[in-house]
Amino acid sequence: MQAAAEVQTLITQLADRICGFAIENIPDEAIHLSKQAIIDTIGVTLAGMSEPAVTKLLLVPGVAQAPGRSTIFGSTVGTSALDAALVNGTSSHALDYDDFSQSMGGHQSVPLVAPLFALAEERQASGRSLIHAYIVGIETEIKIAKAVNFVHYDKGWHPTATLGVFGAAAACGYLIGLDRQRMAMALAIASSMAAGIKANFGTMTKPLHIGNCGRSGLFAALLAEQDYSAHAGALEHKQGFLNVYNGTGLFDAQRMLDAWASPLEVLGMDMGLKQFPCCGSTHPALMLLLQLLGEHDVSADSVQEVLVFLHRRRLPHTNNPDPATPLAAKFSVQYVVARALMSGGVRLSDFMGETYRDPAVRQIMSRIKVRPNPEMDDDAPGQFGAKIKLTLNNGATIEGELESIVGRGRTNPMSRTEMLCKFQDCAERIISKSNAEKAFDLLDSLEQIEDINHLTHIFAQRQLLATTSN
């Protein structure tokens, strides 16, 4: 095995921090927030299992055919941890309903949860150890994100996948107890597995990025466990990840190492759960519109024009006045704002079948104009704010502004009742109401579960492979 720790590289320094992480210093709030994120991710994973991005993946010969004890959620199929990570990871992002982070430039939990559960089933790991590994994964991917964003994001990489693969490798490696040398190799291997471009947003390939990312991170950890070798300088090498993916001088490598776990990134203020099942970049406009509707007696018929102002970084993938598929509708500010104006919210059913073609919604969409917010600089600290101006048929105007808010985070948390409602709405698409309630309660006490297998059997209810035809 290559002596990865002989020379201090970025990867070996990251490995030192990961393996030296002191679990006794984890505050109760970090455990609580991690459980919330895991519960939310499991819910949206179950909901995504009936989506074409997953059912078509399961039709590919060889997928989920390897023997193993890891569960394909929503089915009775047991398979290898690698295959379960691929399928469940794809499902976790199929509805774009999972949590997200401004620092990440994407979604922080989905690269981690599917591979961690698959691996925990295989190794019969406890819920508490899974939570600890999740926290390590979040720390790793967010620290790397802070070093490369927003150049990385603006270049067109999908950070959830290209950076999440490092988080997945770190989390899985931590769960199986890799030493510092092997952890360094896992991260170095992962650097060659980073993939995902934003050109594929609004298609089935976007969630496939996540399945592939989680599988790759897990694969990197398993290879490192077998003393597989890689270049310990793979991040800063002239042909390494940072220079290839960002460009020379377009990153701040020291930010990967500074203030490691002090405070924990899982306690960050710029990440949150999704209240709406669509792209997080549209959420500021949705939250502000619903706030304005709650303050004024306004109906869709009384509105002549809606002007929406968002940070310019939110627009390339969401300024879509004519979405051509249900997935594309999730990335259309015009569509989701029209839905909210018409029905007072945005729901899973708004992206099912041909609902995105609804003539009434399309008529409202024609009145919605989306613009970059001239008052928000490219490097503004808060990039999830919104301004809206409603012009009514009688000439009156209603205006509002929302400071940066990333979903339902620490400053505006979802209540247990709200979380349960979302979880049930998602999970009951694939498992029974009673099993959904049981799963939620067990996940809510995840740190007390001695063997993850005592939980995951609840996710298995129907034979997904046998019913797949879409």
C-alpha cells in the first residue's frame, strides 16, 4: 500500500481530521438535526421509488442482482451495499424534495444516507454509529465545498455529486473504521470518481448523479479497506481535482482544513429541509409569495403581473417559462409560483403525469416575469433571498422582500408534526400507513437502535422489481 501519510497533502490532512474526530464532543443539537435530516431523506427516498428514474434503472440488466443483505427500499429485494446505494441514492433525489445547503451549492444529505444505510445493514452497525458517520460526511463535503464554491458551481458541476462523493467516502470509511492511511486512500480514490454536470438538471440523470455518487463514495471506502492505492496528492496535484475541476488559482484549499468541526457544519445556518417538492432555488420566491398571499386578500384572477427577483445564481437552472416535462417543471420558477398563486402551495401531485400542462396554470405562468435581483452581488453572503412585486388588475401593487433563507433550517425549523406529515405523504406512496408511522418513530429514536437491520425491514413492503413496467 502506498504510504499516504508520509507526506502531508490536503488529503492526508483531511484524513487526520476525519479519523481524529471526537464523537464525545458532538452536542445534542447536532444529533437532533442529523436525525431530522436522515428522517427527511428516508421519506423522500421512499417517495422516489415509483419514479421513472428508479423504475427504469431497475430494468437495466445486473442492477440490484448481486447477492447481499442491503435493502432496496420499498421492496423485498436484498442486494449488495453497492447496488443498494446506487438505487436508493437515485431514488432519494428523484423528486428533488431533499434538503439543501447554500455552502454546498446543492444537497448535503442524499450523497450520504443511502450508502450509509446500505453499508450499515451489511455490517450490522448501530444507529448511533450511523449518525456519527453522517456528521463526518457532512463536515467533509461542506468543508471541500467552501474551498471550491462558487466557481465550481458556476462552471457547471453538480456539487451534490462532485463534492458529495468525498462526503460519502469519508462517512462510509468512518463507519467501517478506516485508519488514517486508508481514509486518505478512500478520499484519493473518490477524487477520480467525481462526476455530474448541471446540463442534465431537469432530467432523470440528475438523480442518477446521486446514486452514482453514493455508490462511488462507498466503493472508494471499500477499495481502501482492501489497501487499494491512489495518489495522496490527488486534490492539489497540477492535474488533480482542484486544478482540473476549478482551475488554477480558483479555489482556497485552506478552507478545507480550517475550523474543522468547530463548530460542526451540521449546525450550519445555511442549510435546511424542503417544504416544497421542487428545486431549492425556487423556494425563496415560493415562501415570499405565500407570505404575501397570507397578508393580503389576493386571488390568482386579480393578478395582472408577477415580477420575481432572485439572485442571478438561482436563474440559469430555474428561469424556465415553458417546462416540457414534470421534472423540468420542478426547475421552473414560473411554474411553481403559478401553482402557489393558484392553489396556495406546491405539492407532490403538482408534478405528476400531465399536471404541468394544466391550461389554467399555463395562463398564470404567462403573467410571471423572472429577473436577477440587482441589489444582490454575486458574492453576497445570502444568496437565497427574493423580491416579488404583484401588479393587480386595478393597478394596485403589492411588494415584498425575503432575506436569504435556505429551506426550513435552524432559524425556522419544521415541527415534529410538520415532519411527520411530510414523511407520511412521501412514504405512503410506497409503504403502508402503519409502516410509515412505525418507521418515523424508529428513525426519531435512531441513536437507540443497536442494529440498523431492525429498522430497514419496515421499508420493505412490495416487490418493486416484479411490478416495474414504466
